[in-house]
Amino acid sequence: MSNDYHHISVLGDEIIKYLDPKAGQNFIDCTLGGGGHSARILDLNGPKGKVLAFELDPRAIKAAKSRLKDYKDRIVIVRDSYAHLKDYIKKENLKPIQGIVFDLGLSSDQLDKADRGFSFKDHGSLDMRFDPENQKLKAEDIILNWSESELLKIFYEYGEVKQTKRLVQGIIAWRKTFLKQKQKELKTSMFVSAILEILNIKESNLKKHRIHPATQIFQALRIAVNSELDNISKALPQALDILESGGRIAVISFHSLEDRIVKHYFKQMSQGCICPPESPVCNCNNKAKLKIITKKVIEPSANEISANRRSRSAKLRVAEKI
């Protein structure tokens, strides 16, 4: 693996337990990262089973190719969003598909690299693009150019920020001053300082806050830059369509917005009759398409959290195609 790329895949044992890869079966890893989940699957689905993997981050792809070099004939890595799942299934003519995994979290590499802008501890550019070469919109563009109503929408919907109006009005006022200074780029540290000033929080008092005041704001920006909620909403129906009967979808999410989308979709697709309760007979002929396997959300063990603190917010849901 690339010497400076670092990421630990979460809930690896649980993914293997629920997907249960067997010799010759094909799988899709919608979020390749450093290749942790794909490696575990490829260990078990040989000698002919394949994995089609999606990844936007070029650093992750480089690391994964190195890690998975021994499986190069059985792994197909696509540099694109998993929102285009069906297109690549047709292109690669890969079927049948017995399992699909989504690990929707950020990698440790993305969080730790100061030039990516994902962490409020960064001192690099306020960027946040998963694919810096092919994506145009940066978090900086949103902060410096988007309208008040657009900012209100993303911070309220994607960040669930409590003081949204105060924050946005403060950003609008602050950016006028920033733009007059004609600086080349907006640094992450500058924006964090602006947030604290707008919310009237002193750096010396940050320890009193359970989570950093910038956490949800950064989450909202990252989701907006990378269309994360739209992508998972687009991908889940595609995943269901391409799965074989008995195949499973496993989704690991890291915040309530993603988890809510997955939970709602699984519930919706696991319903049979959807006629109104007052209807004496079923006229809808709707049939359940999924069976929910994890009745309760699966979370990391205490041992895993101890070994990898960033796994603590992970939630796994699994459903099986009927």
C-alpha cells in the first residue's frame, strides 16, 4: 500500500458475516477507499469471483491498487461515483451480483491530509472534493459565492445546525470583508476562526463543547460539495435492481441523514400491501422486494472502537433481495 495513505475499514467482520462471500460469487464495493472490504471479499470469492469497486479519490485508488495487486485479475476499479452503478454493470458485463457494500464514511486519509479541507483542524484550502481533479465545486466556492437562501438550506438540511440563520447572516457579512482583502484562497483555519467569531465562541472555551462548533457546518459543506445524499438515494434502487434474488445490500453510514435514507428505503421496499387500512381487499398488488436482515442497527464492538476511535459513529444496515 502507498506509504502515506492511511485508512482502517470499519465493521469488516460484520460485512463478511452478512455478505457471506463464497467461491465464484461477484460483489460490488461502492466505496473502495484503501481496499479493506474488497480485500476481505476477494480472499473468499476466488478463484473466479470478482469485485467491481467504485472510488472517486485518486489517492485511495493508488493505495487500493497497491493493496489489491495480487487480485488484479478479479478486481475492476472504476474512478466514478457509485451513483452510476448500473452503467458500469452493463459496461463490465458483470453478473450475477451476490452482494453490494457501501461504506459511506470519510477515510482517515481524507481527514488527516491538511490540503483536503475535510477537517476543521486543517490549515490547507477549504476544498472537500473527493476527486479534486474532476470535480469543480469546492467548499470555498459555496462559502464565498452561494446566496443566503442556498446557505440556509444546506446548513439546515445537511448539517442540522441549530443557529442556522445567525450563522449564515454572519458568513454573508464576514465574506464581504474577506473578498475585499483579495486573498488567493480561503484557508480552512480562517473559516473556522470566522465560525467561532460569528457564534461568539472563544477558542479557550472550546473544551466546554461536546463536539466542535464547526463539526456540523463542515459536514453540511462536504455533503453539498460531493452530492452525498443525492448519490446514495440514486444508488440504492440501482443496487436492488442488479442484485440476484438472495443477494444482500450492506450499508455503513456515519451520520443520521444517511442512515435515515437507508432505513427508510429498506422499510419501503420490505412492505407488501400498501393499500389504505380501510380497504377491505388488496388492490395494489404490491410485493415486498427486500427482507430486512438487521432488525436493529449494527454498531462497532467496544474492541473495534478502542482500536479505531473513528469507527464509533458507524451504523450498519443489511437487507436481502427477495
